[in-house]
Amino acid sequence: MATPGAGDSVDDAKSGKAPFAQRIDPTREKLTPAQLQFMRQVQLAQWQKTLPQRRTRNIVTGLGIGALVLAIYGYTFYSVSQERFLDELEDEAKAARARALARASGP
């Protein structure tokens, strides 16, 4: 029987676990320049691999936020155009001016 972590692919396939890279801290562990260069190459490859998906998500998110902003802007204009309380206040102000003129010129 293989020991755990020995990299036996048959046992890994049976248990459903895949081997994975071990996380290291390059500042704590002494790595050779070749190892550091390889790490940079792998990171760049991973970044380039996920770039189209990330770009698509960013575009969809931007369009969603833009649509939300336009919807709020449009709703604001619509609701302001529907407001009648300013008209009512203006009518009350005209009536008050008319009453004031009637009192001033009446008796």
C-alpha cells in the first residue's frame, strides 16, 4: 500500500483527490533564480489563461452598473415630471396673492 502523499495516481483517482501544488513563501524559503523565473512564468501563464474570462466578467459588470445608473436617472426624470405638488403649491400661492390683493384694495 502506498503512503499518503507519495503521488500514487491510482490511489488518488480512487479517493477523488488530485495532487496539488504546495504553497510556498519565496521571501522565507531560499529559491534559486531559475525557480523564481519558473514561478513568474507559471503566474503569467495562469494570468493569461484567466484574462478573457475576467475581461468578459468586467464588461458584463460594467454594462450592468451602467444600465442601473441609466435606469435610476430615467426614473428620476420620470418621477419629477409626474410630480404635481409643485403645481398645487403654485396654485395656492396665486390664490393667496389674490386674497391679499382683495384685502388690500377691498375696505
